[in-house]
Amino acid sequence: MFNSSNQPWQSIEDDVLLEESVGEICELLVYNDDYNTFDWVIECFIDVCKHSPEQAEQLSLLVHFKGKAIVKTAPFDVLHPMKDALCERGLSAVIEGIKV
């Protein structure tokens, strides 16, 4: 389901967002891949994002069928450790700022 490679552009994006978005509401996105199982992705969403099992399952299906999904919306400083934890578990996650 999710890409396990850690892409160099992710760290550059984090640096830019860190300067511009601290305190601003952002979105944590997870992308589909062909490596991780649904059970693993669901477990990651429950453990890292604190989603209910039902919500985690629904999000995993959205990621699979749509190619990506917003799994959490919060200030950057809340999302950054979640993104890192998801990436450490082999998922492909990024943080995007909400444009108002």
C-alpha cells in the first residue's frame, strides 16, 4: 500500500514548512504503495495517529483506492512527529500546509 522509501525531498519540505507553518493548521497525507499490508497500515494509523480501528480501516481504503488520503489535520508541530513515526514504519507520509 505505501512507499517504504524515504525520499530526500521530504526533509527539504519539512524544513520549509517548519519555517513557514509552525502553529498553522496543516494536513498529514499518506500515499499508496505496493508493499505494506492493510493490517499494518491500520495498526500504524491506530498507534501513531490515535484513530479508532474503524477510522483507520476507512482511511487505509481511501489511501488504497484514491492513491493518497489526509489522515490528520493539526498544527505542524503536532503532525511532524506523527509523519516521522509513519515514515519510520515504512509508510510514505508528507505534511502540507493549508492554503487559505
